[in-house]
Amino acid sequence: MTALYQAHDDVAIITLSNPPVNGLGLATRQAVTDALARANADASIKAIVLTGAGKAFSGGADIKEFGSPKALQEPNLLSVILAVENSAKPVVAAVNGVCMGGGLELALGCHYRIAAPGCNVALPEVKLGLIPGAGGTQRLPRALGVEAALNMIVSGEPVKSELLAMLPGQKLFDKMASSAEALQQDALSLARSVADVRPLPLVRNLPCKHPQGDAYFQFARNMVKGMAKNFPAPVKCVDAVQAATQKKFDQGMAFERELFINLMWTSESRALRHLFMAERAASKIADVPADTPNRALQSIAVIGAGTMGGGIAMNFLNAGIPVKMLEMKQEALDRGVATIRKNYESQVKKGKLKADKYEQRMSLLTTTLSYDDLTHADMVIEAVFEEMGVKEAVFKELDRVMKPGAILASNTSTLDLNKIANFTQRPQDVIGTHFFSPANIMKLLEVVRGEKTAKDVLATVMALAKKIKKTAVVSGVCDGFIGNRMIEQYGRQGGFLLDEGCTPQQVDRAVEKFGFAMGPFRMGDLAGNDIGWAIRKRRYQEKPNMKYSKTADLLCEKGRYGQKTGAGWYDYQAGKRDAIANAEVVQMIEAHRASLGIKPRKISDEEIVQRLVFALVNEGAHLLEEGIAARAGDIDLVYLTGYGFPIHRGGPMNYANEVGLFNVVQAMNRFAQNPLDDAQFWQPAPLLAKLVADGKTF
């Protein structure tokens, strides 16, 4: 049963029971309306308590029904709330743990509400590109006050129940329970005390006004527009709450519903809902059961105290896990520790971290110059120079000193993890943990599964990623894994565009207008152009027939490696990240173009974006086909959390679905006709061609 019914003398308790967060799926909605009817038909029952099993009242919509016809099937949530409001006997919502989205809308439909302290209350629909669709924008302003309600609806962030209960004039909670444990008893007492009160109070009948009226809403709209950028939902939240102050309740409800349905059809909402589902799917690995036991990880060792090693260490210190950091020289260790201190001190200065927390984190960090001191660590992550010989030396030492069952992880971004694993006598314990720089800030963690990586090692690292607040995506072994293998094709297209007539500024501007955090040339300057140069030199040997623009090599020959040298595709001033156009770079590009006998042509922003993004899509299709990536959503997560792909586009594979895969392939066929491009690359990946032929999407 998804809702349990129990009679406690003269009070019926209806308990939502649909783990993990008592989602309001069709079966639950049906069970609630049936239970309400039963309670109303029983003459011995005087009042009703509605609560949630476990640690939640309700998290709202059941994600298993997300976007499906079931979500609208009767009784839909609006009908359930109407049934609660129309109950002849008072209904008390006993709110525990989590009360979000449709769960809060259901509570607002009850006649009375009592909350446990520490309960997280929110209307988070805006995070899915929507507004609340079951009366949240009409009832919450009446119960909480217009400004507090609008702030909650526009931000989507949870607020603790006890803070809401303290707001002057609030009618959201009639009472606070003395504790979570006492909630049921307190709810029963409240239900009995109001059993004979008539008429039954309804939130819909409360007044809803703002003293500044339209002026306040115009101010709010301007503020939200500035912050919402590419998303329409936050501004629509303002419109809906304003309607609550101007229209009769039923008219306001109809207006909210119209806005909600229109937003459901926007590409932005589809992108956010896709991201929501992709994040949940990424942690599920087909052949690794959810109940796979994890290895105990009480302490971590990190090899390398450079920018990457220090950033990796901070993730574990932040999570309260002791870290031992190893370097070959004391000066390097001292520098690394000083950088970590500086990062934390900057957070303390900005008020983002309390001084005692900073000291607590630093106390978890110890250092060493000897591999023998790592013997007790449960997991070790190497973050040394990206060269196979260096990795070999490190892993042979780790194999010698690490205790049996310790996890040996490599932060390699491109190298063959299977080779690295075979430097040890325990390849089953070796895994890739590719952090993105800066490692203490970037959300993405590519978890690279070697051919011999044990299932419990994979399960343990995925659980650890969650603990250190990373978005973990599993990748198979190939050169560059998911993210860097795809970005190479993106970068190649950037080079061809320069050869054909673009400037770095034009390419970057077009891509940034599309929504990327930065274009390919600014990104190259940030990462270091010498890194791409090293990869290309390797490619020239391994794949002599692969076509590349030589412009980036010419730039590196001039020592223009990017921000770290103050000069790359752009110039940079000390202490600033502003990219300043450089006339000599443009002249270099023009001279190289002339030496190839290429006459420059005008290239549209649309062509720039399509060539760069569809290059990602085609390579992504190859990765799916080869089983390197398990799902298109995994690829999108990598690009949304690690490469600055615009969130409102939902990632390259989702964007391709939105454009239409047929249209993507048509564009690729056009690019293949360009003699200066790589016709072979633009042959659609077999999976992409098949999806088009079958009329399917990623």
C-alpha cells in the first residue's frame, strides 16, 4: 500500500508510504483519496491526520512518472487537494523531514498544519524550468506572506520549518511539534482540539495583498530577469504570485495552470528535467547491484602536492576524511600546503567558512616524503605528471607499500588505465578518478572503469563521490575517456574555422552567445595551450592521416601557452583573467592561411556553433556505440558539469535531440563537402545514422 490507514480512537491517520520520499504517484494519490473517503464515511472518526512514513512527509511528484501521462491521470494532484479541502472532517497535515513541491501543495490544502523542527520545506519546481502547478503560487503567498513566498518560489531552495514558523503573521504552520518524535502525538492532540470547529479554515480564503502592489512586482521582475538569464520560469513565478494578489482564487489557479503547462513544453524545462533524470541515472551501473558492499574508506593518500593534488585533497578534508599528501621534495610539500591554506583563508575572509572549521580541516592533513608512510591508507589517488613512465614508477611503488584491499586510483585525464593497472599485481583494485581543475570547485568526477576493476571498487568510489559532493560519471577506457576524447574534435573544428577565415574572438563570441561559459580559444588559454600541443604531437605519430590545423602549433612555438604565460590566443594582464585581443596573433593566422593558399570566407555564427557542437555529438555517438559511455545522459552530465556547456541546452546529446537528429545529420553531410574540413570525421557515427533511420532520439 502506498498510503496506510489507521484509526486512533476518534482520529484517522493516513500515512503516505511510497519510499524513498513518498512521491505522489498515481497509486499514492488514489490511496489518499480512498482513505479520505473511508474516514469521512466512518461516524466514529472526528478528524484526520495526514503524514508521511520514514524521513519525509512528501518530496512531491513521483520521479518515475515524470513527464508521463500517469502524472495527469485522475485523481491528479489538484483533485487530491480538492478532496482534502472538501473533507467534511478537519484534515491536519503532520509535516516531517521533507515537505517539497507537490508535498507542500498538498499540506497547504489541509485545514491545519503542524510541523516537526528541522523539516526542509520548499517549492523547487523552478529548478526544473517550471512553476508550482498545484496551487503553490496561489496558496503559499496567502499562508506565508507575499515576499517570503515569492523568495521561496523563485529560488526553489529549502527553508527550515522552525524559521518559517517564526515569520510574523504566517499561517503556514498552526503549531510546531516539540520534536520529530512527538509529531504524531502532537498532531493527534491538535486534530482532537479542532474536531468540532466549523467552518473549516481554508488557505484559499485567506487575504493576499502586497502594500506596494504593482511597484513591488515590477521590482521583483527586474531583479529576477537579471538573474534568470536563459530561463523563463523564474519570471513566470513572479507573474503567478502577482496573480494571487489580483485575481479571485479560482482565476489565479487557472492562470497558474496555464503558465505551468506552457513551461512544460519549453526546451529549457525539458533540458532541466533531462539533467535531473540524468543525475539520478548516472549512479546506476547496469552490472553493479545497488546492494554491492562498499570497502571502508577511513583515510586517503594523495600523491602530488601541485595544483591538482592540493585541490583533490581539499575535497576529502571538506568531508572530514583524513588525508596524507606525498611529494618527493619538502619545498613542493610546503608549497602545496601553503596553497591549501591560502584557499581556505580566502573562504574565511569571504565569510564562506568559519575559522574553527578551517582549523579543523587543516588538522586532518598530514604530509610525507616517503611511500612507506602510506601503508595504512584505505585509498590512494595519484596526481602526478601526465606521462606513462612517471605513472609506472608511482604505481609500482604503490603496489609495494599499500595494504591489501586498498584502492589505487589514477587522476589521469587521457592515458590507458588498463596499462596503469597492469603495472601492479592487483589490477582489480585500480580505478581512474579524473578530477577536473580546479579540483576543489569543479563538480565533475569521471570514474574510469578498467577491464579488471572490481565491482566493489567501482561501487565504493561512486559512493565516495557522493560524499565529497561530486557528480560522478562512469567511463570506459579509451584515449581521453568521455570528456577529453570529445573535446579534441571540438578543438579540431576550432582550428579549421581559423584556417577558413575566422578570428579566435569571432569563434569564442559565437559559442559564448550560444551559452558556453567560454569559447574554445579562451578555454585553451585557461587550460594551457602546451597541453593540447603535447597531445597533438602524440597524435601526429599515432594517427599520421588525421587532419589538423597547424595554427595552434605556431602559437605554441611562440611560447604563447595562455594565461600562465600572460599570452596565448589573447593577452592577459597580471592578476586579471580578461582576454585582450592580440593583433600579432591575427596576423599569424592570416599569414598561415595565405601560405596554404586559402582565400578567407565569411562564416556565420550559426555555422561556427553547429560545427563545434555537432562534432561533440558525433564523437559522443561513437562513445555510446563502443560502450565507453553507458547513456547519452552521462555524456550530457560530463559536458554540463565539466566543460561549461549551457545548462539551458541540456548537454550536447540533448541539444541534438532538440534540433532533431535528422537535421544534425543533414548539417554533417554539408560539412563533409567542405574541402578544408575532415570529410571522414563527418561520416555520421553508425549509431547516429541508425537512430535517424529509425526515427528515434538519443
